[in-house]
Amino acid sequence: MLYAPTFRKREATRLLPFADLDVPALERFLAETSAILVLRPHPNDRLDAARLCERSPRFVLADDRRVEDVVPLVLRADVIVTDYSGIFLDGLLSDTPCVFVPYDRGEYERGIPWDYEANTPGPKVADQAGFIAACRRGLEAPEADAPWRARVRA
């Protein structure tokens, strides 16, 4: 799974911004599903993801210093996780399930130039339980939102 949040100028981007964040439970989910959560911060954002990656081989940092071109990551992802980044549009070309984490939508500084709810084809999550459920759905039932993804892609 590729997690690629967008950049914010005024506030630091929050990775896994859940009040109920339970990293060991997330690690168990990743192990149970044989998944890896690839963390791809925006190139202008220097998130401190290294500490998370040190905890488990199921968290992999793939920032622009380690992986210059994001395209191979998008092509290999079984699920794309983002907030407002257009990276999910690249995933639509290969019909990749999407999960959205719009934790600061009301305050997001750059605005969204289109109907977010209608044009982000996948679950919007606000807590870890929802995140895990949405990621599991993307991994186990990738066809679930396929018609929605096809409509947005078209």
C-alpha cells in the first residue's frame, strides 16, 4: 500500500493522524494481510517517518531521497492512501483502490477545486479502525469501488 499525503505550507502534514492510533495494532494488520505500508511524503515535506519505519519492516520509507521516481510505486501499489494529493489519479489508470484521509479538510490551505466527495473514489477515514477496514477492503475486495473509479477516470 502506498501512503502519499500532500504538502501543507502552514501546518506540518500529519502521518496517520488518528486519535486512536495504535501502531502495534496497525503492525498486526499489515502482518496479517502480508502488506507493507510504503510512506511517500511530498518532496517539500520532511516528515519524521523514520521512527515509524524503525519499528517494523512493514513500514517502508520511500521519500524522494530514497526513491526518485514515484511511478513504479504507484504501479506496484495494491491500495493508494492519500488526503488531497492527485497521486490517486495516477492509480486510477490501473484501477487501484483508494483510501482517503482528509483529516484537515475544513482547514486545508490550498483548497480543492472540485467536488471532493464525488471525485475521490473510495472510503474517507477519520480513525484507525476506519483506516484498517478501508485498507482491508481495498486489499481483499478491490472491485468494491471499481464503478466509482471508472466514472472518475472517465
